[in-house]
Amino acid sequence: MLSFQVMFIRAMSSVLETSQASAVTIGHRMPILATLPFWPHPDNLIEASRMVTEKFEALAEGAVAATDEMAQLGLRAAFGEADARDLASGLMSVAVAAARPAERRVRANARRLSRH
């Protein structure tokens, strides 16, 4: 298991990358959302649908991943294999696992939308 400091630095780096990708994605999607009620182009309707469905998919995947990480941490604690540092690292790994599906989608969206 990685040390808490290494996990924290990686998580913060990921947050910064995700923030940048989110800004790119929002910048590309705002014009679509603004024009959708007036000019419902099929491509814009598909993108609007994708906006919603991908969030639910990421939510479900993140919940499953976080539950798995939490179960592993709980088992280690139950069998006396975890101390306070392991608890801190374990909770960080739960948070990272929960956020990973959303991070992947945000980065993929930024790449995909930047090509158009």
C-alpha cells in the first residue's frame, strides 16, 4: 500500500487535471445547452442525452468501487491488520476509487469535444 502522502499528492494532481478537463467540457457543452431549446439538432440531442447518462454510469461505478475499497478496509480492520495510518490511507483509497470513473469520463469528454 502506498503511503498516505503519496496517495494524497496523486489525488490532488488528479483533482487539478480533472478540474481543467471539466472546464474544457463545460466550455464546449454550454453552447449546446444554450441552443438546444431553440435549435434541437440531432447531434445536440445525443450530446444532451450523453451528459445525463454518463453521470449516472459514473455514479454507479464509483459507488461500487468505493464499496469494494471500504469492504477491504473493513476486513483489514476487523482482523487487526490496520492501524491509524492504514485507516487514513484506506479512506483516501475509498475516495480515489469513488472518483475514478468520473475522472475518466471527464478527461475522455474533454478530449472528444476538443476534436470537434
